[in-house]
Amino acid sequence: MIEELLPASVVTVEAYGQDGADTPLYPEEAALVARAVAKRRREFAVVRSCARRAMEKLGVPPQPILPGERGAPGWPAGLAGSMTHCDGYCAAALVRAADLASLGIDAEVHGPLPEGVLPSVSLPSEAERLRRLAAQHPDIHWDRLLFSAKESVYKAWFPLTGKWLDFMEADIDISADGTFRATLLVPGPLVGAHRVDRFEGRWTTSRGLVATAVALQHP
């Protein structure tokens, strides 16, 4: 599902249901979730199994993936990547840093956001566009899709800046054709000598899930 949203240079590995549930962790990873509930430990392990399988496909020896600042995964030198998990699904996407400046992926259960959440994560302009999309395509939970797109944008943004990006600091325009554009409302990151002021992304729905992805090319 994620693979179709990303360039061919990106390696993706997915797991559905209980796939990979018995995956062992490195000791330093296991210590991080030793007191977590079983669901959290399982997702933590499975998504790292996906990432290590992606490493192998890129010819990189499997190794621990430890969260850094704000929980962002620490990738081996020369790689850029992103991970996501929700009920019944885990995925990792990795690419050589020479091929992409950054990437972000997110998956969510395809259902409406909880009551009251949309106003806290959307700009008035976004909410109005969602209303128009919902009238035209009522089978899509556009509020959940917007939330997922913002998560993917953040995951692509953070490795380039090391800074928080608030939900209200990117204006996302979703198209029914499976694409979206995020216009940054704060100064964007520098990639080389180029200032990035927007991210382009893609989305899909499948198997009760909605998935989004952002791939930022080098200038």
C-alpha cells in the first residue's frame, strides 16, 4: 500500500495483522518498551522488523533503531526513512540519502476522527476544502486523511529541521486524484541552498486503512 505512493528508489516493507509479532528486539530496544503494554511492545517490534528488512534490501546490515529527539527514529548513516503503525498494520520506508532529501509515511485506520479533534488540527481553509470533498466523495473520511497527511509532512520536515511543526503551520490542499500539497506557513528547511516552502504528497485507501506519503527530492 505504501509502496505505490513513493518513488522507485524507496524500499518499503509492510506487515498486516499478527505478521512479525514474535520478532526479537535488540537489548537496547527492548529496554525502551520493557514497561509498555503488550500492544505497544508488539507494534514497536514489528515496525522495526519491517525497517530491518528494508535495510537488508538496501545492503545495510540490520541494527538497532533507537528513537532520538521527539521519538524520531535514528537511521544508519547514508539512509533516510520513516515508519508508521496503527491497529493491524506496520510499515517502514527507507531510501539512500543520496536519492531523496527526506520522506515521511503515515497510516491510519480509515474512520472518522474522534469528535472535536478536527478543529484542533485543521485550518479554516482546510476544513472548508474537506467539506467540499466530502460532498463529492462521501466514502472517504477526509478528516482522517488530513490528519494522516499532516503526520507525513511532519515526519519529512523534522529530520531537516530538528524542530516541531504545529498542525496549524502547514496548509494542506488534498485532491481527489490521490495527491496533496502542503504549503508551509513558517520558514521552510534549507535543502542544499534551496529553501523548501511546500511538500508534495500522495494518498490512498485500502483494506480499511488510509495511507499518506511525502517524498522530498533533492533540488
